[in-house]
Amino acid sequence: MKLVFLGPPGAGKGTLAVKATVLLKAPHISTGNIFREAIAAGSPLGVKVKAIIDAGKLVDDGTTIELTRERLGQGDVKDSFILDGFPRTIAQAEALAGFSNIDRVINFDVPDSVVIERLSGRLVCRKCGFNWHKTFNPPEKAGVCGKCGGEIYTREDDRAEAVKKRLDIYREQTAPLIGYYREKGLLTDIDARPQVDAIL
Ligand code: ADP
Ligand code: ZN
């Protein structure tokens, strides 16, 4: 099964993907995670995208498409994957159609108020990527991931200004993908208001 998770930042795509990847035996591919790993490693890609990501803007289509094309060409994702955070523009969706056949696009439907509440309290593990939340799902020991012992931190792009920017960009550039995939008969809507733990 080849799935795309579509939705605004903070909709719970990554959290649900981490759970679904085990059940479906489908590797989880998050372009955001790939970029963050590149930044942490200080690779040329990381150096190129750091300022863009910290500001909450989108990395250019050319770079993102190439990276995804390359990742989807690897053997472990020949039959199934969960693509989380790609495509985010119509140009990316059209490029994706040229190198992969998607079975289903899951649209995470959630109001802005919930997104802002979630992102403003989000804490991320530097090591395993797990998402904690200051109020809804705090780690037992402050600053330490309860899953892997890694260090947890607040993403630069989860600051209020960057969150607003990401929501604006989502509305302008990513939300049109809902109609694009609905027309192709590929879209399934889910109500992403409940916490992911209540969904799966
Ligand atoms: P979110 O929590 O906003 O869903 P992600 O972890 O998916 O965040 O992505 C973090 C950042 O990485 C985005 O704000 C953007 O700068 C960059 N990024 C990730 N995927 C893409 C993409 N498909 N196109 C352009 N930029 C991307
Ligand atoms: Zn961890």
C-alpha cells in the first residue's frame, strides 16, 4: 500500500505515521525528518535548507522532488510506504505521479485552533523523532525522551511566528492538493481533531 498523509502542520501526520508504519509494514518517509537529519549532520543539503526551514517556509520544489524521487527509488519502498509531508505543492504532486503510483491519500482534517495549540506545546526527540507535548503528553522526565532516552527540544519552526507562516503557506500552496486528489478519486478524509492515541 502506497499512502500519502496530507494535512496542515500539527495535524498528527507524523505521529500517526509512526504507529501505522508498524501495522502496515510500510516504511515511513518524512521529508521534514530527512531535512532535519541533514541539518543535524551538517551536510550540504542541511546547510542549504536550515534557514528556510527555521523560518517556516517551504524548501524549493526542485530540491524536495529530487530528494523524494531518490528515496522512493530504494528497494525497501518498492511495494509500500507512507509518505508524510510530500507532496506539499501541485508541482510536487505532478512530479510524484511521474515516479510513483499512489494508492490512497489520507487528508487530515483539523481546525487552525487545534493546530496552534498542538504546535505551540510540541516537543520533539532529537534521536528518535517522537513527538511529545508540554500539556497533552509530557515526558516523565523533563527534557528526556521516554521512548529512547534522547534529548527533547522545541523545533525552531514551532515558534509562534513560524507557525503562522506555515499555516499561511499550507493554505496557499498545500490545501489545493485536497481538490487535486479528490478529483482523482484518491482522497480519504479523516477527522484529525482527536489525539492520535484515540485514532489508532
Ligand atoms: P510539519 O510539522 O510542518 O508537517 P515537517 O516536519 O513535515 O513539518 O516539515 C518541516 C519543514 O521541512 C517544512 O516546514 C518545510 O520547510 C520543509 N519541508 C518538508 N517537506 C517539504 C516539502 N514537501 N516541500 C517543501 N518543504 C518541505
Ligand atoms: Zn526518542
